[in-house]
Amino acid sequence: YVPINSSQVSIAVSPVNSTYILNVISGARCCVYVEAYELTYQPLVNELVNLAQGGIGVYVVLSGNVYGGIPESEYSAVNELVSSGAHVSFNYNYDYVHSKVFVIDNETVIIGSINPTYYGFENDLGIDLVIRNSSIAQVFTEVILTDYRNESITWINYPGIVVSPINSMEYLEDLLNQPGTLYMAFEELYPSSGMYNLIAMHGDRIVLVGQYSENEEAINELGAVMVSNLTAKAIVVGNYVYVGSVNLDYTSLHNNRELGIIIENPQVAQEVTIVMQQWYGESKLRNQQVTHQINYTSTQALLLLILLVLVIYMLRYSRRPKRR
């Protein structure tokens, strides 16, 4: 894994401070490389257009395959980008190009799960790391440009850089095997990932939040709390932190282009843990309130039914002819 100084890393959490991503990108001096599933967030499109018009090299890779089809708003964004001088390519080599990565000036990487869409920035719960490290940035630049050319890359010779379908299964399995309390936030928690047993090994030392799963019984056994609008893909065990776009499902691990990173830093681990604990606690409280409300409503309904039966009985009794 990659040991990183705390001074090299910042955290963006949507929707709390996701606009920080725009601030970092706006400071580009020579080049910006982007790889994303969809790109429709207009403030970001405007920023990239301004950079390209100002002579900054802007390269954008988008998924050629999108569930439900590429939206019209993305075609509009692509036209704006191309007209400004930016370079845009659709990649068709994978089921989906599901990455959410930006590289600025070959010095800074923004990587995680915040989609460059309106909901990604303004509504969903995602986590990005902003890493200022030129060696790491250059590796991600190489991957993005390879995908831009629709070429293949088969090996990543840098520790901790997670790339589907090359090494994500290996890295995430290894991380889940680390001892200690396990904190996880994953949009998709599917048995097809083959990782439920590794999660369960942590016993009662698990804080797990998700949004979708194929097996409700199995996910309940893991103690997961399901959170609406969650797009995060993050793991913390000890001082190790994974943040990226890889979901825990077979397609994400083996058929998609996904990008992430595992770093070693106690301060970053603590900060990401706090975010996940907050989501976990808030959602658990909401679920308890909903359950209480349902139970309260059910009790009210039962009492009303009993009262109605009593009223009907009394009415019928009062109308019975009196015997003489």
C-alpha cells in the first residue's frame, strides 16, 4: 500500500464540500485528465471549457456504454467541450467505464465515488480523496490516456493503485483480510463479489453501510445498515484506507474499468471512519424512528378497530326491540 503524508491528502465528501473538487481543478496550469462514467454537472463542464479555452490541455474519457443510454445532457456537454478545444473520447472496451478520477498537472489526483453529475455533487453520499503526489498522479494519467486511446493495459506496477479488471479483486481481498475493526461504505454489496466471508470474519467489529444488495438476509447477518443515496465505495481497517469506484459485485471487479487507491495514513483513516460512522448512525436512527412510527401506527389502527367494533355493537344493542 502507499504511505502518504497527511499534508498530501484532503477529503471531499458529497454533498458537504464536493465543490472543493471544482476549486482544485480550476487551479490547473498545464493539463487536466478526466475519466468518468457520466459527465453532466454543468459547473464542472463550464470549468473544463474555460480551462481548454485558456490553453490548458483537457482530456476526457467517458463510458461508451451507459445503463439506459448516454443522456442528452452529456452529448450537450461533450459538444461544449470539443468546441472549446478539449479532447473527448468514449471508451467501449469494458461493460462500463465506471471510474471517477481527475488528474491535474500530473501532480494531483482526485479519486473516489463522487459522480460528476448534479446528483453526484449536490445530493448523493460519496467520498473522494485529493492526493498531491506526482508519482501517483502520473500512473493515473497513464491509465486515463490508455483508455482515451481505447487501448489495453495489463499491469500496474505501483503499490496500492487499484484497477479493475487488473488487480481490484486481489487488493480488496487482501485489505479485508487485515485485522481490526472494519468500516465499510459501499453502494453495492452483492454476494457475487465473493467477499461476504471476508467481511464476516471481523465478527462484531463491523460498521457497514450500503444501498443495494441481492441478498437481504445475508446483508442483515453482516449487520449492514442500508443508506439511501449512497454512492461511496470506501474501506478502513486500522490505518489502511481504500477509496475508489469499485463496487462489491462481480461486474465491477472483473468486467468494468474501475479505479481506486489504498493508502496508509492514520489521520485519513480516522477522518474517513468518522464520515462512515455518521452515515451509519444517522441511518440507523432513521430506521428506528420509522419502525417506531410503523409500530405506533399499527397500535393506533388496532385501537381504532376495537373502538369501531364496540360502537357497532352498542348501536346494534341499542336498536334491539325491548321485550315486554
